[in-house]
Amino acid sequence: MALKDEKKMKDPQICPFQEAMDLISGKWTMSIINTLMGGKMRFKELERSVTGINTRMLVKELKQLESRKIITRKAFATMPPTVEYSLTEKGKTLKPVLIEIQLWAMKNMN
């Protein structure tokens, strides 16, 4: 755990609920995580799968998720360069949260 994260955890002013909501409340965050629940994907596959997102925003969101250790990025030395994204073990723990949100939406959004 990074020193910054350790300080946050020890700070009584930091609310764990708010930290979690900050993580998942981005417009594209949950869509990206949900898409990666199916397994690793290359950048273009991911871009095509997350409907409505533009390249710049996808790059920004992926960097943020990688910095929070939700996803991992693996670059291959090929021509052209190949990059794959996948969920970390920490990211995979969001699966039950996603399922519950989807179930709630199906029951209540009609």
C-alpha cells in the first residue's frame, strides 16, 4: 500500500464509504470494470465495447483505475504496440457489487 493510502486509512476524517463512491462514481468507471469482468481485452476491443466513450476519456479512466490497482496494464513489444487490460484481484472483488447494482436496476428502472 502506498504511503498516501496508508495515511488516508489512518485519518479519521476519511470516510471509507466516500472513498468507495469516489472510486466507482465516474461516468465510465463501472462500464469499464463490467466489460473487463469478461476477461482481458486489448485497448481497441475495450474502446469498442464501452459504448459512447471517446479515446481520450478511456485513456484517462484506465490510468485512474490502474493507479487505484483495480486494473492492470500489460504492454507487449510488438509492432504496432499491443496493450492488454485486465482486472486485478482487487478489481475482481467488485463483481458482487456490479451484480447487485444490475439487479437493482432491472427491478427498479422500468
